[in-house]
Amino acid sequence: MDFKPSPERQILFDTLKKYFENEYSLSDRNIAAHSDLGYSKKAWEAMRDLGILESLIDPELDGFGGTALDISTVFEALGRGLVVEPFLEVGILAAKVLSKGNEAQKSLVKKILENECLPILAHSETDTEYSKSFVETKLSVEADGSYKISGTKRMIKHASEATHFLVTCRNTGDASSKEGISIACIPTDREGIKIDSFATIDGGRVSDLTFTNVNISSEELVGELGMSYSIVSHAIDTGILAICSEALGIMERIKELTLEYLKTRKQFGVPIGKFQAIQHRMAQLLVEIEQARSSVINATIYFDDETEREKTISAAKFSIGKIGTLVAEESIQLHGGMGMTWEYDLGHYAKRLVLIDHEFGDEDFHLQKYISL
Amino acid sequence: MDLNFTKKQENFQIEVRSFLNDNLEPQVVEKVKNGIPITKEDSERWHQKLNEKGWLAGTWPKKYGGKEWDVVEKFIFEEECGSAGAPRIVPFGVGMLAPVLMKFGSQEQRDYWLPRMLTGEDWWCQGYSEPGSGSDLASLKTSAVRDGDYYIVNGQKTWTTFAQHANMIFCLVRTSNEGKPQEGISFILIDMNSPGIEVRPIITLDGSHEVNEIFFSDVKVPVKNLVGEENKGWTYAKYLLTHERTGNANVAVSKRKIQKLKKLADDAKKNEQPLSNDPMFASRLAQIEIDLQNLEITNLRTLASVENGEAPGAESSIIKILGSEIEQDIDNLTRKSLGKRAFVNEPDALSTGYNGAEVFPKAAAYASGKYFNHRKKSIYAGSNEIQKNIISKLMLNL
Ligand SMILES: Cc1cc2nc3c(=O)[nH]c(=O)nc-3n(C[C@H](O)[C@H](O)[C@H](O)COP(=O)(O)OP(=O)(O)OC[C@H]3O[C@@H](n4cnc5c(N)ncnc54)[C@H](O)[C@@H]3O)c2cc1C
């Protein structure tokens, strides 16, 4: 049995880790993450030059990676760096959807790699429905065979700069039915689209999108009319694997920061790490983070197994949600006032870690899903 | 056992309620209820209204403008304020320094400083913590050296809440390096406008500005601003801390927040059902409610013992731990119940001049920010670990 990554992936991870440590300053990141754009175009371009996007995309679409192992390796490194640029939204969600499309849509993936477009998946609707099949945005078929869509998408990350939206919509079935879901790939300047965007607590902008009678041609559907649930579902599962790996990278970084602090911060004449009450808390964090890592490994191994994927993905997302919040809260507490400051790195890692539980289903949702599978 | 209020207490409760009803500004209540920070001016206007009624410092003796409330009346007042969404009375002057001056200050100090707290002429802040001295407060280094009629103060304080608003600070300073560290500490009052003081903001992880660093270089403080005796400051400081920790139960505030959370959960949908019907959510909520009901009784038991003349000792540590953790649990569940909306951070959404997109529900504007900001509750006023050390030592004799 061997849990070591392949030498190539280890090199990729180490290269990225070093790059983020040396070139991706957290204070610059924080300024960009809370700016009107929500990330840094300069950092985005510099990181693209490293080949990060290629490592997320299949060779047949001009990438050189795209497997579950590639994705978890890269996202763990992105988590360590607390990277806010849209690798998840563009490199995973949009690219996975477009890779199932027609030739024109597939060529958009190549354009992503050439930095010529920024497509964004617009799927999530109400704030508290996490089900992958929850779609109320309406697709109506017009007399001439073209379509119109109307509806609202909420909390779409990095949407304000997008060139294309991949909009999920339905022409038949109940709100949560897997049948009847289509995806439309449209340029964002199409008439009838309104964007309201908000600042976020963990960096990046989110937007509510309103579509009012937006015209769609039949060539703009990704996949067959009403048959695209499996495309969205697979893209989101890949997204879950990615952010669970990101969370692992964050937790490892938090562990390092906290351990360092316990060894250097002195009160009552000794490093606070000498207090047994503190030692046990830190030891517990280590135990939990090891469990989190195992859950992600499990999800990675079974990712291509159609019968096991959803169950191991839900198990991982549940574990990451539960453990992530604990790690964030405990690490702040163990730092005392220092953990509360903007100036110090920890808080920014903690915020992202907690908010990962709000993306693609929280711990409760995935526990219930696990039970149902 | 009798958990009922007396007739007199009931009447007082009714009076408080109607006062709040008539005097609270809806726009400020809206901010408080949505967890959004209020401005200095919001606080000042509210203090003034309370002062006109004689309720800004209800527990004070009548001769200083108080109403001599007992613990139950204080409790009733705070509970009613909490549930109405009134701004919290900024505690540093009326709630913290005043009891110290009344017990240990000179008559001249009382006559001068107490009225100014009521009128709002002075805004106080608390200068205890230093970069090297948080939990181990007695190790503090900021020094005050006697020079004729003045002390010359040098050093640094940190985490000072609202120092940016304050014109006065009460400080613990080192006046002696002899003996145990506790034995060389004095309690002095410093004018924030003195030459040699610099205040720098510390921004917290949620992006707000409530705490600061303060640098003192050769700051001249008149000797008459020493409270009590030189090198006895530790006793006064500890006396103040027990005052700081009581009133940490926050039961009414937590109850109001639970009501708000229930409403959010009724309106939100999960699996096409109200979130409040979700068994996982319902179980989390019920556990918090039970914890809070228990705390309400635990808190009343503590109050009853104080009413009977027993001093609140380590019991105030129990209340501090529970009060902070339960409020954190509610903030946690509120954030969770907002689902994806919890990403939003627009704390200005309820202020005039906000021109961004409307945040709906309003609670989402700052719910995550509040959740992170309230991690402070288990850190300040003596961290919860320190409270457990106190319980271990004083109640368990371990
Ligand atoms: C938002 C905010 C507002 C504040 N406002 C004020 C203010 O207005 N005025 C003021 O003077 N101070 C203020 N404080 C400071 C506050 O009182 C201190 O942060 C607190 O005492 C903890 O000190 P520290 O931050 O230095 O943490 P440390 O003392 O360094 O503690 C770090 C960690 O070690 C733990 N620890 C320390 N010693 C022990 C031990 N013996 N056993 C077990 N665990 C231990 C702590 O519990 C904590 O988890 C504020 C703090 C915050 C966060």
C-alpha cells in the first residue's frame, strides 16, 4: 500500500507551494480579494503562466492533467496559498461543463487556457437549497425552435467579470427533479441579464443574476435539451473534491501558524504551548486534521467510480465542514487577541475555511445525503 | 423557591418596557437587531436619553445621580434593553471605572469624574492589556515614574476598545519592580489628549475598527490622577474585573437572537421545506435553546446569592463561559442558516449612504462578520481558559 503521490505530482505540489510562499503575498491577496474586482488580474495571469489551469484540464482539451489526483494536489496547494483567483469557477466548474459541449463550446476551454475568456457556471438559486438538481430558472421553447430563459441565480462567485454564463434552467419537471435540466452557454452581454454584486467575508465578489426573457439559440445548449443534469452533477462533484482539498491545504497552514504561535507566545513566563490544557486542544486539532485528510483521500480514490463517488464525496464534504469550523474556531481561540486581527494571516485562512462549508452543501446537507445514498 | 418578581419589580419592568418603547430610535434598533455596529453618535444619543431618565447608571448611589438599583432591578433593566434591541451602554465609564472610584477613589475624584460620565463629557477606555501581557496581566510593563507632581508614563497598551472615541483612559501601570509583579501596579487616569500619546487602529478579521494600540512616550500625568494608593492597583483591577464579568450572561440578547434565527429558518427553504422543519437544524436550535434556558436559571441563582449578600466569586466565571459560548453558538447557527448568503459582507447595508445592491435578508449583511467578530467573546474579559483556571483553583481547589 502506498499513499505517496507520484513524483510528478509531488514536484507540482512543491513548486506551487514554494511559488505561493515566495510570490503570492497574503497582504496583497487581501487587498485584491476585498477590492471591487475581488481578485488580482496580475496574480491570475502570473499563476496561469505556471500552468495551473492546464493541470486541471484533460489532455484532449490542451491541458495536461484533470484527474481527481491532479485536482486534489493542485487545490491543496491553492488552499495553502489562500488563492482567491477563480481557478475553481473557471478551471473546474466551467471547464468541466464545457468539456461536455459541442465543438464550439469545447473550444472555449482552449480559450480559457489562452486567457481569452472567463466562463462562469450560474447554477445555484435559493440561498439554502444545496441540492444539485434544484433548478427553477425557466426555459421556454419558442415557436421558431429557439429558447428563452427567465429566473434568478444567487451567490455566483466571480460573475461580474465573466465573459460567458453557463446557466442551468429547466423546461419540465419539479424544482428538484433531475429530469428537465438544460445548460445554456451565453455571452454575458446578452440582453436581459442583470447583475447585482456584493463584497464577501472571505474574499472575491459574489453576484445575484437575474435573467429576464433572455434569448438562447439551440446551438447554445450544452448537451441535449433537458438532459444535462449529469453534466452539472459531475462538475459540482469535481468542485467539491477541489474545495475539500483546498480546505486541507488551509488546515495544514493553520496548524503550522498555530503551532508556531504556541511555541513562541509567552505568558506567565513560559510559552503557552507548555500548558497542558492548550497541548490537548492542539493535539485534538492534529487528530481531526488527519481524519479530514483521510476523507479527501477516500473521495479522490473513488472519484471515478460511478457507484461510490457521490457517497465518498458527501462523506468528505461532511468531514471537512465539521472539522473545518472546529479548526477555525480553535485556532483563533488559541491565539487569543492576535487571532482576531486583520493584520495577521490566521483570520483570513479561518474565514475561508468556515465559508467552504457554505459552498455546494454544508455538513448537515451532506450527512443527510450520505444517509440517503 | 420563588422565581417570581415582586409586585414592585413587575411594575419596574413595565416602566422600563414603556420607556424603551417611547425612546428607542427604530433605525438604531434595526442595526442592533441585524448585528450591525452602531456609531459613536448612536451610542451618545442613547446615553443621553437614559441619563435624562436617571437610568444611565441605575445602580449608582442616589447622591451621584443613580437610582440604587439592586441586582434584580439591574437584571430587569438589562433584560428589557436586550430584548428590545437597545444599544448596549458603553461600559468603560459607568460600569467599570465608576465602581472603582466609588470604592477606592478620593472624594475629589468622585465629585469630578462621576458627573462627567453621566453627561458624556468623558468617553473612557480600558488600558489593561499590553502586547506581552494578556492573560498574564500582572506582568505588564508600561511604567509610571514619579517626577514632582507628575508621573511620566512610557509603554504600550493594546486591544483597547473604542480608544479612537475616548478622551480618557484608565490604565494599569508599573510603579515598582520590587516584590511580586502584582505588588508594583498602580491604577491611573490619563487624558488621551496629552502630548506623547499615539493611537493606532487594529482592524479585526471581519474588517471592523473597534480596538487599538496606544503608545505612550513621556506622557505627563498629574499625581492627582492616581486612584487609591500607589502599588495597590492590582486589587482595584481585580475588583473591576468581577464587575466586568457579571452581566455577561446576555440571556435577553440571546433570546432575541434566537427569535430572529427562528424567523430566518421559517423563511428559508431546504429540500423545498422550511429550514425550521429540517431535523438537523431543529436539533441544533433546540440544543441551544435548552442551554440558554439552563443559563437563565444558573444566572438567576448567581444573582439571588448576590442579593443575599454573598459576593460573586468564581460563579461569575461560570456565567462568562456559558454566556459567551451560547451567544457564539447562536451566531454560528445564524450563519449556517443563511446558506450561501453567508458569503455576503456588506456591514454598511443599513447605513444611510449605502449605494450597493440591496441585501436580502437584511441579517445576511453582516452575519458572518458578526460570527467571526464574536469569537472575541471567549477571548476578552479573561479568556475562557483563564475562567476555567479560576474555577479549578477557587471552586475545585485543584
Ligand atoms: C475584541 C477585543 C477587545 C478587547 N478590549 C480590551 C480593552 O478594551 N482593554 C483591555 O485592556 N484589553 C482588551 N482586550 C484584551 C483581552 O483582554 C485579551 O485579549 C485577553 O486577556 C487575552 O490575552 P491575549 O490576547 O494576550 O492572549 P494570550 O494571553 O496570549 O492567550 C493566548 C491563548 O492562550 C491561552 N492561555 C493563556 N494562559 C493560559 C493558561 N495559564 N492556561 C491555559 N490557557 C492559557 C488563552 O486562553 C488563549 O487561548 C480585548 C481583546 C479583544 C480580542
